[in-house]
Amino acid sequence: QVQLVESGGGLVQPGDSLRLSCVASGFTLDYYAVGWFRQAPGKQREMVAYTSGGSTNYVDSVKGRFTISRDNAKNTLYLQMNSLKPEDTAVYYCWIGGSWGQGTQVTVSS
């Protein structure tokens, strides 16, 4: 059974950092395209970071601040988020090969 379990969200102040984790079970991470998406209240879900076949893309608003990475040995996907801004507030979802995590709330507020 495919399962993705996210963690690492929380309430932080502008300028702080967070690292989101997404642990995959039921399949091997290293064969799949992976990504992070987010959905803010009243907005559509948007791609934040996506990597496939050696190519990585970020939404313009997070370039230079967020980094997607994976640890295949741990079957875990990460999103390192630095210099967080209030506009980064959203529920963040990991996506691996067509499966979604349950989402983790990130709130950036002073």
C-alpha cells in the first residue's frame, strides 16, 4: 500500500526556516518524479518544486529560498524552506509518482 506521511510544518516568523519531510512507504522513491505543492486559503493548489529525470523546477516566488531534495536510502523527500515570507503560508503537500501526502500546515506570521 502506497503511503506518504508528511511532517515539519508549523508556525514561524518571517525570515525563519523550516524543513518539510515526506516519508514514502509501499514503493521505492528513487524511480519516481517528485514534487511539493501548496494551497493557500481561497487559492488553487500550485507547484512549488518539482524534480524529474535530473531536472528541477521551482515556482518563481520561491527560487533561491526553497530547495527540494531526496534521500533514497531513507525513502524520504524534503523541502528546505529558508527566508520564509507571510505569502508562503499554505498547506504543503508532497507528490510522488501520482500519490499525495496528507498535507502539513505552514504559517508564517509575526
